[in-house]
Amino acid sequence: MEFPVRTGSPAKVESACIVIPVFKDEALLPTAARLNDASERLITQLLERGDFDARLGNVQLVPFAPGLSTDRLLLVGLGKRETCREAAFRKALDATFTFLASLSLDEVTMAFTEVPLTERGVDWKARMVAEAAHRALYRFEEFKSEKPPASRLTRVELLVNEESDARAAAEGARIGDALGQGINYARTLGNLPGNVCTPSYLAEQAEALGQDADGALQVEILDEEALEALGAHSLLSVGRGSEQPSRLIVMRYQGADDPDEAPHVLVGKGITFDTGGISLKPGEGMDEMKFDMCGAASVFGTLKATLGIRPRVNLVAVVAAAENMPDGRATKPGDIIKTLKGLSVEVLNTDAEGRLVLCDALTYAERFEPASVVDIATLTGACIIALGHHATGLLSNDDDLALDLLDAGEAAWDRAWHLPLWDEYQEQLDSNFADLANIGGRPAGTITAACFLSRFADRFPWAHLDIAGTAWASGKQKGASGRPVGLLTQYLLDREADAEVETIVDTRAD
């Protein structure tokens, strides 16, 4: 999809459709006002007659535009100006592109960059436009024999009022385009069924990313033999009951000017299907356990976005991939396993398997001497009870890292909420027979899961993102969301910006 930027008189724009945001009971924004003047007050007449209600998310196509060079106008309601914040802006965009997807248009022109948002510049608004276009036009129809017609929309032109805004809008659209592609890639991986998306399939996807990256991505796949030799017995224990072999997938992106600069590491939980193992889950809703690899999917999506943006940072992605199935070889409740770190774990519940693959992946990350490590996992149902489906749970052993991730989530509008990781919770993991147990009981389940992981992340700044409530939707809208690709990508962009500031400061000091 293309997102060109243009300036100039909107009345002279030759387009199949110009999309005009309109506030309820407020003066028209500049582009709408110019189009209104050139079309004999067409827009204000529609508003005054009550033919268009500018409530938030309402859209109306005007199939003619007298006095204008465009063929059509699409009016989009923003609601009241005083309530127009980031969430409303994104809701209006989603409604716009959902409607546009139903039309037979190849290209449109949009004036959304002029919508006033406190502390949000033209670049952010352009980025949200591009991201929203990808999200709304996404379809997962690979396995349908009769596919509905795909949207024809391939070009979204961004109309800006000032030449000085054009460069910022173009850069925002470039980032939003890459982000949208990364988000949709993560959604596709998440939506694939478990009989297709296996640990080996994820390894193949990593190799394909590496081949398409023009040398910017190095890929290493550790099979079960290599994991056994390494001592990653915890990861291997999860896949013992499956015919699908487990994998540890390592992808390295070198973007920093200094190749030896400490990398940021993303660790993704890749349980490609989770039956719960011997601690079998209820049958109802178990089909959604194909989404238990959405942490891994978000790492893949972030890598894809990173390869599109090419920030000057070093990044290592580690995906721990396994399938959790029950058979005669499966790990049993009460079994004691040895982790890569050397700690022993009493497995009290085989459905708490995500932490068992992540702990070995976190230990593996030590070898990169990372600047930060963030793991992403659909880890606990308790997180859904605590935060619902709006915020990702965030726990960390480093307050600065936690704040950086929270800020990134706000900037990307992919928000997280900081939960405590106090020492008092650690004792819930005490075991009579091993160094620790893999569950800590019902109280504070999200926190004790993170406490378990923290035992394997004591040598670097680390944060855990529990995406159990945000990684996918159920019901009629069932499907992967692609979160938190936006948050993670913004975090990396912020680290690039921090490095640039440090370079400037160091240069001036010299």
C-alpha cells in the first residue's frame, strides 16, 4: 500500500474520494472549510439539514462534489471536539477504513492529519492513518474455498496544509506502513491453525525472514538435539508429549552504527498449541489455544516492522517454540526438571508451561550481554481477570525499563499497565522438593508467574509483558490482534532516539 503526501488546494485535488473529518456542532477544519467554500456550502448544508450526524465513527458518502475536482466526499464524524482524544481519533480511522474496504475504490485522499490532538504531531497522525489502513483491510481467508472480493484500495494520499508538515507526515506514514505490515504478519501467524503453525513452521518463517532481509538478519535454529546438548531441559519438557519437535529460534538484527553495541532482546512464547498437557484444559474454547504462540508472533511482527523501518539499534529475537500435548511421554504433575540455568523446578501443573519454555530462553539471552530483555507471552488467565482486554500486563525488575515500555505503549497507543513484582510474592513458589515450583496458587497468578521468570532474569534489565488479554479476540470477531507489535517497535525507536541524543551530547563534550 502507498501513502504519498501532498499539499495544495484541496478543491483542485483530483481523487476518487476525499475523506473529510468533521466535528459535531463545531466549525469546519481547514480542508473541510476550503472544500465547503468551493462547493457552494455543500458540507454545511448537509450538517444544517441534519443529513449528516457527526457523531464519533459515523460515516457518510457524498457521491457527487460540485465545484470540486474530486469525484466523491466521505464525511467522517469525530464527535465533540472536547472529547476527541487518541482513542476517538483511532476509532474514527477504523470506521473510515472499514467503510472504504466495502467500496470499489483504488485510491483516496485523507485530511486526518489536521485533526487537533494535544501533544500529537502530524507525524503521529500520519502513522496512525497508515497503521489503521493495514489493520482494517486485513483479511484471513487462506483456508476458505470461496473468498469474498478483496479491497481494491492500494493508495491512501495524505493531505497536509503546510509544506513544513510534509516531511513529518511522510516519515510518520513510512513508520505506520511498516508497523501495519508487522502487525498483520503477527495476526496471520496467530490465526494459523495448530496443524499448520508448528514449531518447525515458525523456524521456517524465521529463515524466510532472513532470506528476505538482504543480509540484515542472521537466523539460527536450535533443534531438539542441540537443545539437549545445551541443557535446555525445561523447554524440552513441554514438548515431550508431542510429535512436533521443539525449537529455539534466534534472529539477530544488526542496525546500530557500532556492531558491538549491546543489543535489546525480545523473547517470545511460542506454544503453537496448548492442550494443557496432562493437566488438560476444558474442551470448550480449546480451539483458541492456537493463539498461545501470539507472544512469538508479536516478536516476528516486530522484526518485520524493524526490517521495514531499519532503526539504528541492535536487536536479538529469541522464540521458544513447542507444542504442549498429553501422551505417554508427557511431563506429569509432580515431575522435577532441570533448567538451563541449573535450577530445578517441580511441575505442579503442566498447563503452566509457558514459563517453562521462557525460563530457558531467558537464560539463553544472557550470552548476548543485553542492554534490555523483554519477554512477551500469553501467560496467565489471571491477567484477563485483572486488566480485561484493554491493557497488557507489565512486570519488571527495572523501573526505568518499565517506564520506557509504558511510554512506548502510550506513544503507539498499544498500552500496558505496571503491576508489582515484590519479594513477598516469591515465597508462593516455594517447593518442598525442588528449587521452586512452576505455579504459586490462585492468588496473584499473573505476578507469581512473573516472579518465576524473574529467577532467570537476574543478570540484566528485564520486563515481562503478559498479553493473555490483548493478543486475540473471541466470539464473532475471533482473531489475533497483532499486539504488542506497536509497543515493542516504538520501544526500539525510542532506544534509537536515546542513542542519537547520547551521541550528540558526547560529541559536544569532546
